[in-house]
Amino acid sequence: MTFPYTLPRLPYPTAALEPNLNRATIMTHHDQIFAGHVKKLNDALQPYPALHHRPLTQLLLHPDRLPCAIREDVLEHGGAVYNHTLYFPSLAPARSTKPAAALTGAIDRCFGSMEDFLRSLRRISLADKREGYTWLLSDKCGRLRLLFTLGQATALPLTPVLCLDLYRHAYELTYGDDRAAYVEAVMPLINWDALSRRYGAVFAGQPPFPNP
């Protein structure tokens, strides 16, 4: 992804995740919140043509190379663009996908079982009440770990497998302030096909999604 950044299309109809996440939630989150970050990132970078050819991941990994005047904006809005590009495809209509054997095996090795992994995912997503993201990440050897990042920080340079948005705007129009209800409702929405492809890229010598 390089400048000018564009808003990716939703990979499903806006009502496809109901009743777990209602149409208003998805529309507001994608068409207003995500789109707003895309615009603000482009606005920040527009006066700096020397940065236009640099992939977003490189801008985020090397903030010391950014002009001071736009450093905070690029980290905030660039991080949001990167994270949301991963978040929406991490979901799919309830129980419409299943994990590939390689990902299932890695989850079993790293967490004990799928049930243990989902329990850990719930726990880390609720342990910190601040807004941010929960990640399932892979290192270059395929070892998995869970991580919570605050605000729009990314988990780079680790390979993202799952990105779960824990900002209030991700769920308030469906669940109000009840983050626990949102986290529980998201479990059957996990897009295991997408996660399996991301994890498979670790071993295929391909760049992680989204392509750096």
C-alpha cells in the first residue's frame, strides 16, 4: 500500500454479520471511521512527494525518518489504515469458515487447543479496558502469540494473523459499552479462511497481509 491510499471495499454486505454486529455498526465503522483515517493519512502525506512511493509498513516501522510535522499524524492515521485493512477481512458471516490444518496445528502447539486459544483471546481482549487492538501474531518460524496494542499502534514487524478492533466504535451501535458482549459475539465471526491464508504466507515466502 502506497500513497494515495484508498478505502478498501468491505469483503461482505454490510448486513452480513448480523445479528452479531448490526448493519449500522459496520457502515459507521467502515464508511466513516475507516474512511476518515484514509483521508487524514493522504492529507498528511500529500505535501511530501518523497514519501509517496514508500510502502505504508515502512513509514510505520521507521517513524524517525518522517518529518516531525507529520510524524504523529502518520503513526495515528497510518496505523489505523493498516489495522482496519486487516480487521474487516478478519471477520466473516458466522461459522462460514474453518481453519486450515497448518493453523490448527500451530494453535494446538502454542495454546494447547482451539478452546484454550479462544479463552486466551477473550481474556487478553478484556484485560485492558483502554481502546486498541488484540492480535494473533506469527514470527518467522510460525510460532503464535497474542498481543494487545494500545491506540492505533501496529504489531509490526510480526506477521498479523488476526486483528480484533477494540475501539468502542467497533461495537457501540450493537452493544453500547459492553465490550465483553462484543468480544463473545465476534468469536463465531472469525474468518478462519483469511487467517489460514495469512499464516500460510509465513511459510510460502510471501509478505504478510496487507502486502508491505
